[in-house]
Amino acid sequence: SQVLIEAKILESTRSFSRALGIQWGFTPPGSRVAIQGVNAVGTADSGRTLMTNFPATSPTSGLGLVIGRIADGSNLDIQLSAAEQRGDVYVISDPSIVTSNGMSAKIRSGTKLLINAAGNINIGTEGSAASGGSGGAGLQEVETGVELNVTPQISQNHYVKLTISAITSQPDFSRAVQGIPTIIDNTAQTTVLVRDGETTVIGGLSKFSENIQDKRVPGFSRLPIMGNLFRSKDKRLENTELMVFVKPSIVKGDSLAPAQVRVHEVEERRQMMQLEPLVNPKKAKAKTVSENRRASRGNKYIQHRPPADQEVKKEK
């Protein structure tokens, strides 16, 4: 069997997770999983041991990365699209990958920094030496962003056990030493049991940013004395949260390739568009009548307009 793993990596406001209905530190319905705190052990209905390493409270930056679930993920794409239009969400990437049952899949989204440094690059808040950069003078390549290692295992009753290892890293130039930035690294490892097609969420990493906008009136803002009246600076503090959505779906058929999965999805959307006249016949009929009326008006004007010589005779 194969499992399609779909991920969405985004930045959101602090209030978005509450509006979306995310349950942090969840207990899957119908199972006997007891969450007592960090590194608690529970037993699921399938008899397998389920390890959890997340708290049963709302995530904060001090707790690092935590795991949660969405109570109703049927309209997740619609809610994310609406939130993105409001400015509450910025979707960084939405990769997907197909892997075999029990095989690990790696998903990464980020950037590579080329830093001109003469020593090792520090990773972590304590400034420990990193093994990712090569020593010596010259350019060093450092990878930052989000990296997911997901190992799915199909369980009984259409459940999927996910072993997730999430690593997030970002440069901190405010604590740079001799031009070498500190790489803030956060790691979370957990095993969760979700239904086929259910979405689990990784969150808890906050980011504070300060945006300064310089507003001015062209021309008048450059006056020697009165120019200050026509310019201003807008300072905003933004608190955003990095969230990663992971959705496993059991692929029916052992020989279904990733490309075929996408082809089937596109074909399903195309069939839904073709079935629109059957689903909403009034809308389709009104559209057809409107197009026919516009066409008939144009033909009537062309066919029944009198020739120029007949118009002259009528005037005489």
C-alpha cells in the first residue's frame, strides 16, 4: 500500500489557530490514549503503543513545537484561502509526496544562505558549533526553513500512524559574531495516530518582527522646515506563528504512481466542472439564454438593417 502525504507550510496570526478550531494535545476519538503531559505513553485500540511528546495546552514559544489536530478539516482549503485574502495567513509552500507503507518521506521548504565566514556557524541559542558548514575561509552554505521526515504506517480501521520529525531553523543576524549569524534551531519528534484523510498540525513557533513604513507626500516632504509635516513613520510589531499541516491519505492500489495520483485529481476536478449543468441547471440555462440573446441581437442588426439606397429613397 501507498500513502499520499500532503503538507502545507504557512505563517499565521496568533488568533488564526483559535478561529480554525485547532485542538492542541488531542485525544483521537474511539481510542484509549491518555495524555498526561510531556512524553506520555498511551495505548490505542489497535494494541500499539502510542508515544506523544506534546503538552495538552495551547502552544507558546517557550514550549517549542507542539502537535494538534483540526476538529473539522473538510473545508480546510476554503478556510485557508479566505484567511489568506484577509491577510491572516501567508502560505509558504504546499508540497505533497507519495511513499510506501512504512517508508520514510522527506519534505523540505526553505532557503540556502551563502555566508562569507572564516569559522563554523553557530546553531542554537547557546551558540554551539554546527556541522552543516565547512570550516575555513570562503563561502559557507547553510540551509534554513522547515524540514519534515514523515514515516506512515497503515493501521486497522483506516487509521494511519505517523512518525513525524520536524526541524525548523532561521537565521538571527541580531546576534551575529563577526558577520556569522546564529541559526535558531527547533526540533520536534512525535508519533500520532490519525484517521485516513485527517489533518494534524505542527505549531508553537512564534516569530516577532518589526516593520517600519516611511510615509511621505512627494515634493512637500522635502521642504527645509515644513517637510516634517508631510512625512511620518509607521512602526508595527507583528507576532506570527509558523504552522505545518500534514494530511495522510491511503492510496487505493499498489501500483499508483505519484504522477497518476495528480492526474486522477485533475480528472476529478474536470468531471465536476462538466457536471455543473446537472448540479445547477437553472444557472446553466440562464447563462445559455443570455448568450443566445446577445447572439440574436447581433444577427438581427446585421440582417435587417436597410441598405443605403433604400434609406435615401425614403427620405425623398
